[in-house]
Amino acid sequence: MVNITLALAVQAVIDRPEFAGCRWGVTARRRGVDLGDGALLYENPGAQLFTTPASNNKLPTAYAAWLQLGPSYTFDTFLGVSASTDGVGVINYNVTLCGAGDPSLTSAQLTAAADQATDAVPGLKNAAAAYVTVRVDDRRSGDEPFPDSWEFGDLEYDYGAPPAAIILDANTVTVRVSAGAIPGDRVTATILEPGGEQCFTVSTSSAFTVGSGAGGVDALLEVRSARLVLSVRGSLLAGSGHVDLVVACRDPLRRAGMALVSTLKSAGVPSAHPAPEDGTTGAGGGFVVSNAPECNDSNNNAVTVSMTSARLDVLLNHTLLESDNTYAEAVLRRLGDGGYASGLSAVRSVLGGWGLDLSLLSQADGSGLTRHGLVTSTFLAALMSAADEAFVELLPLAGETGTLSNRFIGTPAYGKLRAKTGGSRLAALCDRSYDQPRWRPT
């Protein structure tokens, strides 16, 4: 039944002069009630109109994963090590990084796994009698490095990092830009993470050290002679130290592979090297391969070291608290076993099975970074009405956590409202759920 008091209060806000020209879509439903009209408290005419969901698009992706995979699901990345001996007694070791699309994989985990591998296979450290070839398996990368509806300008920023079978350190690298000692010096730039040089080359030809009036530095990814170049631009004050720029890596698999080579060398494996791209020596087949034998569960000849993620509920909590695009896209691809189209189909299949009206949702990616997705507030309200309480508690809490940590402070919603925000140049949305035992409309 429609709540008249609530309807009048919402309409009074919509009618304020400062909102003239805005288009509102507002739906309020009781939680824990079936999706019939009996759960509806209020809905304005704009609720049935499509709008760009922005990061609210993470809600259907996350809830479909919650239902399909379950809160306890984990991603398992592992190192596979196999060995063979050539005619002169040299042992050829193949070390393959087998990806599962874990968005939370870190360099620290990779270092620990390399140490475990060398403990399990001591021969890896024998420089005279061992030849160690490193590869990366991309079976979970799918056909597209990122959704085809994303804009090129987003891809250089950390929020536009492409998901892949291996997502090391959120598929970002840090470029440290340091000022010179005296005005006129060109700044220097260093990629901090091992393997980061696979992502791009860095140019500082447009960045300088100045004596006063420094404007800071930023960076732009450009394609020059078929090479990806990060052009650092701007100015830093002489002797001012450094600025760190976090940039998306466009070649995450080779970056992760070279990071593994560096990590193995640090773990005491001097002969570790990447497989040649033409596959003429070493393990063969190239540096990035599909369906490597070491990644096959039935290969009993391989020694494996696992790197297991946190539970899915922890990963989804991060996704929704921080509105993390890379996590959302990784979850979507896992639903589709690596593919975007199959992931989007899986979301629709799961949510449709729960009675949600899919005619009110058109997803083009898993995160909402695309400008081509469409949704209605009617759909989002129905989804949150159907969601169980444990899922709702993954959302930011007003005035306290995530993207709501600085919002609703000093209002009745503080500490009571859980919501997912979303914004772009086209729209601003906030899908909300109140802790009803502690709050009632007045």
C-alpha cells in the first residue's frame, strides 16, 4: 500500500526550485516482502524511465554472484611446476602462473608462493643444472581485455584497469615522478613494481622542475609508433621530492609474468626467465599460453602452490564499499567463466530466476563504468527488496563506511542507511536500504 505521508514528503523535495530540470526516479519498497505490488510504498512516474546506472550496476552483478557462487566461494590462483631432463642432464623446469581471475591477488602472495615453490622443488635453485622457464596461463581471460563499451580515455586510470586471468595488485602500477635539484631539470620517472615495464614506457619530455609556481604533474597514455607510452606532463618544485601516479596496466598478463620472474630470482632461482614469445626454446608456446599442462588438475606430475583469495562475501564487501570496478568486472567474468557476454547472460539467468523483471535492466558491463548500460529505479528497488539481510550489510553505512563515510552526517540517516551510490556526467543514483527496526518514516 502506498504511504501517502512518504509520497508527499518525497514530492516536496522533488519540487524544490534548485532541482528544476532534474529527472527523478524514486521507488520505495518494504524489504522482506515478495515482489508483488503489496511491497510498494511509493513510486514516482520517473521510476519507470531508464537511466544510466553508473556504479549502481555493481548491485545486479554482485547479487547474482552472491546467489550463484555463494558467500564462501574463493578464487584459487596457483603456481604449477613441472620438470623434464634433456640429453645432457640439464633439468628443464616449467613454472606457470595459473590464473583464476582473482581481483585481490597481491605481490606479497606471489612472493610467498615463490618461496613455497622453491622449498617444494629445491632443484629450481641449481643454476648449473637447471633451466627455469616462466609462463602465464590465460584460460580465464576471455576474448576481450575489457568491455567494448568502455571509453579509451578511462583505460589509463586505476578505476579503468582491465580484468584478466591474472589481476596482480589490482592491475595497476605506481610511477614515481621525482623533481630535479634545480629549476630547468627534467623530472625523472620510475616504475616501482616488478614487471611494470610491460605495461608501457614512460616519457618525461613534457615535465620539468621549476623554481616557483609548480602546477603538479599528471599523465596521459598515448600510442606512439605502435607502442603504449605514458606521457608525464606538468611541473614540480625543485627539491620537492616526488609524486606517485597510480596507472592502469594494459598488459596485465605479461606484467604478472615478469613480476614472477623477478620474484623467483629474488627467491634464489637465478636461471628464471620468461618463455620466448615465438616458442622456439624452453617450454615452447610463448610467454602467455592457454591450457598449460601445469594448470591442468589431472597433471599429477606438477607440483602446485595455491594462492587462495578471501571469501566472496569479503570481496563483494570491498566491491560495494569502495565501488571497485576491477573487482566487479572480475566477478562478472567469473560468472561467465572468463567471458563478458556469458557473464552478462549468467546475471540475467540468475536474477530472472528470482522473479526480477529483466525488461527493466540492460547491462553492458559488470561495474557501470560504461555509459551504455540502462536501468530503472523500479528494478533496483525490487532487487534490494529481494536481497537477504547478509547481502544488504555489505553496502556502505551512512556517515561511517565506504563511499558513504562523508555523507548523511548529522542527519536521521546517520548509522542507519545502507546504500550504493553511483554517479557519472549523465546521472546520480543512490539505491538505499534502511535498518527498519531503528528507523521509521515520519
